Amino acid sequence: MKVNDLSVKIYADGAELNGIIEMAKNPVIKGFTTNPTLMRKAGISDYKKFALEVIAAVPDRPISFEVFSDDFEEMYTQAMEIASWGKNVNIKVPITNTKNESSGNLITRLSEKGIFVNVTALMTLEQVNEVMHCLRGDAPAYISVFAGRIADTGRDPMPVMAAAAKISMQRPNTEIIWASPRELLNIFQANESGVQIITVANDLLNKLSLVGKDLNEYSLETVQMFRNDAVKAGFTIVY
């Protein structure tokens, strides 16, 4: 299957402005996400300045920005402010705060206000059902399930993601995100599971040209790489 034939939408996940601008040129990329960890790694110090630059660079596709307080009242204030920055902005809200207190009431308050929320860091179906129960009104919503982190624990994320996709059908304008993919294959697994969106980091997106590549050709290129690197390193063995 070719990437253009997939029903799952691919969102670029990152916090480097130049990378976002470059990915915006690719019609395969249907949206963008970021988070405080990615922003810190990219050296971002002025949250609002960076966000406004991204919104200006990509005015035609959805973009997620995350609240970063640990206090729910301040999260609400941050969410309302961030939402005012652009019509294509949706607000990432963690499923709990760091004290493991549920964000359910916050999700309800924001969705009642018509805010497009992206509830993030979920890993169980119980959490998916909790979010669905808390959403109100008809504002769109994303539910980000971290399939890659589920897989990191030795569990197969496919059953969870497929079940989450079915649960999302109970509410209009609600989409499941396959978050934290580890390899390009995950895009096709996400498509098979029925989730609507997968967020993919730029280093994986750069491998999209490999989709469908002839494996014999790829094998030869790998052999050539090993040989070329050995020559460049100047390796010798004295017999």
C-alpha cells in the first residue's frame, strides 16, 4: 500500500520551526503537534513567540499546543489563552496532572466552552472511556493514545488502538491519535487499527521515500554502505 492510499492522517510531531515549515510543503502532512519536551529539546525559551511563528507558517492545518501548568485552574487559563492564538489551534491537555489527579473536570469545562481539546498521554482504554464521558457539546476533540509507549512495555498496542478507534465513534468529531510511533511500520499499523491520526517525528517522516522500496535493491545498498564506511575508516587487518 502506498502512503497516499492510507486512510489514517499523518501529523508531523516536532518543535523545530524550519522542520515544520519544510514538512508543511508536503501534502501528505495533514496537521502538526508539539509538546513542552520537544520544545525544550529544540531550545525554545519563548513559548508564545514560537507558537505564533508556527501558526503563521502553517495557517491551513490543525496544530496542537500543550498547557504546561500542574494546577487545573491555571491549565484552564493557559488553554483559553492558547486557543485565542489561531482558529487552527487545538489544546493539548494531559489525562492527569503530576499528582495523578484526573483532568476530567478541565476537559468538561473546555469542551463546554467549544475549545478543541487534544487529551494526551493516555495508555489505557479506561482512560479513553473517561475522556469520552467528560467531553461535552460538539467541539472537535482528539484523544492521543501513546501506542509506542505501550509497545515499550512489551504489550501489543494494536488491540488497544483498534478498541479506542471504535470507542471514538460514539461521539462526532472525535478522533484517536496513535502517538509516539517507533518505526515507519506503525503508520500502516495505525491505518489497520482504524485510528484516524498518527503523529510522526521528522526523523521517521524522512523515511517515507522507503515505502515500497525493492528489498533486493535495499539489501545491495546496505552492503555498499558497510563497504564504503570500512574504506573511509581505513580499516586493515594484518595477516
